Amino acid sequence: MINSVVTDAIYQGLTVIFLLTIPFIVVVFVGSTISAALQTATNIQEPAIGYAVKVLLLAVTFYFMSPVIIAHLRSLLDTALK
């Protein structure tokens, strides 16, 4: 009984972590690719621009994903405390 509950909680936790990191990874990958392409096309080789784009995209993604993150974490916490 306890092993089943623990296993389910761990499985749900890993699933939540996996599903919540996918948007961040995709956004940073696409943003970095576009930024690198634009830097190559314009011959601007400034690393700070690439970092600024990544930070900005992460902040925007976190802003829009925060309600989803909170809902999933609340659900996970409810499952863990049952």
C-alpha cells in the first residue's frame, strides 16, 4: 500500500517536472537559433545579445507558465499529503 502511494507520487512528480521543463527548453532553443541566425546574417558577434535574448525569453515563458506551474505543484502537493 505505502509502496504504491510512494511510487505514484514519485511518478507524478517526475511527470510534472518533465512536462513543465519542455516549454522552457523549446523556447530557449528556438530563440537561440533565431538569435544566432540574425547575428550571423548581420555580422554582429556580440555574446551579450544571445544571453539577453535567452534571459528575456525565459522570463516571458515563466510569466505565462506560472499559473500552470502553480496548479501542477498544488496538485502534486495534494497527492503527496494524502
